[in-house]
Amino acid sequence: MKELFAVFSSAVFFPLVTLVLPGLSLISSWFVLCMRSSRVQVLVSSNHSETALLLTLCALFVGIVIDDVGMRIESLWLDRQRDARTKGLHFEEWWAYLRMPVEIEPSGRRHLRRLVARLKFELGAPLALMGAMPGVWLNPDSHYWPAVGITMGAVLLGSYLLIEAMSTHEALGTLRHELLRSENALTGPGSSAHGLKV
């Protein structure tokens, strides 16, 4: 059982949650739509391995595009909001954190990595849900009220995740601030991040 959970180390879990899962979510409704074609059905049924590989590559490609859009949202919306609230110290602390040398990794950095993965998921999943909705509506096999229910569920879930993304982004900024404070306490006034406060 231990070996099963070892597969989900951070090196595997991070890209799985931030790239593959949003990518698969977006392409799923489009794949179901394509499967309506009898030619596609024959092609898929006679090429299981190739189809799985192609879907994985498509999910990764779409996941990377979603991640890029999510980073754009973070930098243009969340970072600017926090920078305005902190009167310009958010970006200053961000660059000071990136310059901070690491000899012994504090547990706060591991927590920060988990928060970054969570933020990427919270920004990527709503984009994936939005991209999947046209595939639901274009499918002639979709009935009206189930499609409305799926769309409303996607809107509610996407809205919730965007609210959570704002909270996670704030927690990331606070955690970076605290890590810089602890670094200042260890290195003293000569530190490049000295004097930064929220």
C-alpha cells in the first residue's frame, strides 16, 4: 500500500493536478462529441494504445495552455490587486524571495509549493470547465435540462474555485512575507529583503 501512495509524490502530483487534470477536463466533452462519428469509433476501437497516447498528449498540451492563461490571470489580476493593497511591497517581496539563498529548506517552502499547486489548479479548473461546456451543448445527444444543470454546476464550481484562488494567492503572499521575516531574523540587517513588511 505504501508503494501506491509513493507514486503520488510531489514530482508526479504537481503536473497531474495542474496540467493533466484540467486538460482532460476540457477535452473530455469534445472527445465524447467526436465519438459520435462511426469512423472515429472504428479508429479508436482498433487503436486503443494510440488513442490513449494521443489523448494524454492532447491533455498535456491543453493543460499547458490553460496553465499559461492561469498565470496570466495571476499576474494581471491577483498580483496587481495584492501589490496595490500592500502599496508596492508585494512585487518587492516576491523578487526578494526569489533571490533568497536556501541552505536548509524550511517547512514553509514545502507548504508554499503545495499552495502554488493548489493555486494553479484553482485557476486552471474554471478555464477547463468553460472550455468543456461548448462540447456539451454541441452534442446532439445532450438533453436540454441536463446540459443546463451541467452548465450551472460548472459556473458555480468555477466561481467557487476563483474565490478560493484569491484566498490561496493571499496565503502565498503572507507565507512569502513570513519566510522573508524569518530569513531577516537569521541574516540580520544586511539581508536584501530586510525591512519588507505587509
